[in-house]
Amino acid sequence: MAGKRAVRLPLTRVPKASPAALAEMLSVAKEAVGRPLWVDTGAEQLIVPLRSAKDVEGAHPHPDLLASLGYREARGESMAYVWGPDASGGIVARFFFLQEGSLVEDPATGSACANLGGYLVATGHPLPVRWSIEQGVQTGRPSSLTLAVELDGSIFVSGHVVEIGRGALEL
């Protein structure tokens, strides 16, 4: 599989927040939230599975709840990556985080996509997996990522995003 390989096998931990509290944080029905996990394949993120793409599309996080329930102490950041299946067998995902107290949505998050692969490995999902993941529609910057998880648990991410800038830094 062409693409970037995840840095390491997944490290996981169970969030302190209950699925019901995470549902409230995301403004979705309690029954829409599956088993959440903090997953780290290179950068730890809160991975929250939702029942369907419609639930993902309808998520509207409360910044104050995201600040407390999605808080990652190691880096002093709050975030949540939510995902769910669509009718065609693909995945719809959104990545929310706080920046200076304001809610921001990332249109394409390769590290969170890799952590979704880590989530699949950690939860015993049947492997291999190859998923197409749509992200960024709500931001006006639709992106398409591909997640592949091999039988041995190797995780690869590739995709197409809308580039809005490029730069170089010389030191």
C-alpha cells in the first residue's frame, strides 16, 4: 500500500468520560456513540465511533465540554475525532479541536486516520481493512483519505486534500 505508515503500534486508554457524556459533548443521541478510546499511533487523539454518517454530519460539539472531556493532558489540547459508516460502505469523519477557546474543524487529519486504524487493531476488528474516508465537507474543503490496516496490524494512510497553502522554512 502506498502512503504513510503509522509511527507505531497503537497505544490506547479508556477515556474518563462516559459515552453518554461524549454524546452530550457532540450534541448527538446517547445511542449514537460507540466505544470511545484514546489512541496513539504517533499523536494521541480521542476516537469516538458514531452509529452512522448522519450522526457524524450532525455533530455540533460544545466547546466547554470538549475542553474538559476531550482534554489531552500530555499536550494541553482538547480534541475529538468522530467517525461513522455511510450507506455506500465508506466512512465519514470529522476532527474537532479547540484553538484559543474557539471550536475548529480540520478538513483532513492523517494522524487521526492512522489512529482510526489503531482503534480497529485495538478493538479486534477483522483485518485486513481498506476504507475510504471522507472528511472536510462541512468546512468547504472536502478531502478523501484511504486507510489500510494489514493482517499484521500495519497501518497506512494516503489521500487527496485541498491544498490552501505551501511554504518552506530555512533555519
